[in-house]
Amino acid sequence: MKTILKSLFGKIALIFLIQILALSAVQMYLSLTCTFDYYYEKDQKLHAKTAAALARMIEERVKAGCSLTTITNDTQNLTLLNPDAHIYIVDQTGRILQTLTDASEIKRKKIDVQPILEFIAAKDQNLKEAVFIDNPLDPDGKVIFSASPLHLDDQYAYLLITYNVPLNTLSLQSIMDSGVLQNTALAAMLAVMFSLFAGFLVFFFLNKRLQIMRNVVNFFKNGKYDARIPITSRDEIGELGVAFNNMASAFETYLRDLERNDRMRREFIANISHDLRSPLASTRGYVETLMIKDEKLSQKERKKFLQIIHKNVVHLSELVSELFELAKFDAKQIEPAIEPFSIAELAQDIVLKFQPQSESLNINLISRFPKNLPLVMGDIGMIERAISNLIQNALKFSGKGATVNLELLKAENHVIVKIADNGPGIPVEDLPYVFERFYRVDKSRNRKSGGSGLGLAIVKKIVEAHGQKISVKCNPGSETVFSFTLPVWKKDLSQPRNKIKQTISSPEKS
């Protein structure tokens, strides 16, 4: 029992039960009160004209010379027809002048006359509710009555008829015997029972839904991250379930990303360790050889060893520089020095720079761009680094006889930079991750080609630093295209070229 009361269902059910019982008690009290008031009002209206008729008769008898004693004896015979009726003559102050019934039962000689005035003031007996007066036969009780002005020679008084059915003595049994009240009570009881049943049924289903939510949350807490709350309605509980499901999906996605990043971090550390260990071990071996066999080595061998050592040192230097550069991008320590420059001239210079390498690899390196290409806004050094990394990446993974295209296109307020190659391509599942610093499409091929997996990550950072976006499109076995945009320079004649403000607009769709 204590467990049930501690539950949400038990608490809500108990509160609902108390409310229903309290409302039922109030309804029963109001019903009984209204019933009492109805009976009093009905009885008073029934006898409303009796006092006026009797007052006229008494006035006529007094005018005829009859004494009040004679009249009292006659009225006592009238009260036999209604034993609860008692007749009094009251002056304007409320003092009882004469009782036309048994005087020995009178407990107070004076009563409040205000109810008599209210009764007489209600013309045609249009009483909205029953009016009560002090009961002369009970020092503390009140009764319903009928009253009328009474003229006795030179004295103005009131004729008062009380009906001895005081508030505290009305027969409850007579009211309960009423068929209307019994039917009303039965209907009220049925309504209460139905309300209790319906309320408990609603609370049961609400509690069941909450229990399902609790179970799903416990499953989620215990590591079942694919657990979801079934949504059966769009009420507040349903919205809470939707919110939890959205949170769980976001958490699951975040967890997958975290696991993927952690996996890539471990792979990256392993790759970097290999990339560092291999040239270091090679360099150490050649240095030790030079130290041990210096006099025995020919000039040609010594030169060859030194060239290998130099190559390894350059590779290590480039690797450390890339790591350091990425760290500075992450710390936002690198800001592009925005200025207008000719992207066509820069592209031509980059192609010339890579021409010897492409020829040695038997790869066609081609640049294509329209004449009169406008100047663009950007950091020329950073953009040169980004394009160079993309071309270097394309040359690494393109076989002999392949073609690498550097293409520039004008599109509204932007120039589109495209680097395309017809190498082996990138698997579709790898496309979303190619710009991650810890990601390599082909680990073994990357090592053989000398790649660290950082080049594309640096390109993405450079493009984003210019407020632009880079994208990649590829169908495996066909052309792979990397592209990004640069905003066109809008000439401002009011400023010298070397003082142009850095304004980077958002990329537009082309």
C-alpha cells in the first residue's frame, strides 16, 4: 500500500479521490440545503394569504363588539385543523400583546419585527426565498410565518401566524422520502462512480505511458542507445517522448562521431608515429653508417647518404609544419590578409611550379580559365597553399597517363576554383570524411605516397577562414572534383588598393 501511495499513479489517484469525495459532500450539502429552503419557501407561500384573511375577520369581529377572549376561543378551534400553527398579535415594537393559542408555552415576550415588515413589503406574496422569524415558543429557534397588518380600534398591530416547523426539527426522513430527491441522489451517486472509474482509467493509461518512458530511459542509461519511446499521441507526454527521442538520436550521433574521431585519432597517431619513425630510423641508420665507415665510404656514397638524410629531414620538417599549422588554425591564430589579386595569374604560376613533377609522373597537368577573369578577394599566400595541396593530392593518386585539370569559372559575384583528376576516385562512403585530419582513404597507399592525411584538412581550414565552403564530388572509377569559391573584388575608387577593407561575402550557389 505504501509503495502504491509513493508512486505518481497512487498520488494522483488519491488526490482525485479526495477531490471527488469533497465535491460530492459539497454537492450533497447544497442539495439538502436547497431542499430545505424549497420546503420552507413552499410552505410559507402556501400560507401566505392566511394571516391577511384572519386579520380581516378579527377586525370585523372587533368592530362588531367581540372581545379578544371570544376571538381567542374561536381561533383555537381553527388551530385544531393545523396543530403546528400558532397565532399572535404583536405591536410595532415586536412585543406580544395577545396569543390566540396556549399562552403557557410562550418562552419570549418580544420578537424581532423586521421579518414581519419584509414579509408585508413583499406584495402579492412574490417572495424570492423563505423569511424566518423568532419562534416565541423557543428562545433560540426560528420558524416560518405568515403576517398581516391588524387595526384594533386606535392601535396598529400585526397578526402573526407561525408554523412550528423550526429549522432544526424539519423531518429529514420526510425529505428523504421524496422521489425526486431520491432520483437526484441516485443520479449523483452514479455520476460520482462513473467519474471515479473514468478518472482512474485515464490515470492508469497515463501512468502506463510514463512507465514505458521510464523503461526506455533505463534501457538508454544501461547502454541500449537505440532505445526509443513509441509516440502514440501529440499531447504533452507525446511531446516529451519526441524530445527524448531527438535527444537520444543526437546523443547517439554524437557518440558515433566521438567513437569515429577517437578511432581516427588512434589511426592518426599510429600513422604519424610510422611517418616519424621511418624517416628517423632511416636517418639514424645513415648517420651511424657515416660515423662508423666515414673513411671507408667513397665520395659518391657519402653524397648519396647525405641526400637521403636531407630528404628525410625535409619530410619531417614538412610534417611538423603541417601539424603546427593545423594547431594554429584550431586556435584561430591565423587570420587571412584579405586583398584583391589575380586568381588567373596565381593558377598559372602554380601549374608552372608543378609542371616538372607532373611530367616526371607522366601526368597531364592542364589549366583552363576564361580571359578577362576578374580579381578576387583573399589571402594570396593561403589560396596558393590550398590550390597547391589539392594539385599535389591529385598528382599523388593519379596513375600514369592521367589528367589533372585546374579550372577557373566566373559565376555571378564569385570565381569557382575546380581541381579535377581522373584517378581511381574516392569511395562514396569516404566522401564525408576526406577533409578530416585523422582520415585516410587508403592508409597503405597514403604512406607509400608520403602523405600524412593533413593536406585536405589544411585546405578546408584555409577555405573556411575566407568564409567559403569546399566540396568534393566523385563517382568511383571516374573523375574526382574538388571545388571552392572566392568572392570577386568590387573596385572602390575612394580607397587605395593597399588599404582595401577585408570584406568576405557568403558563398552563392552557382
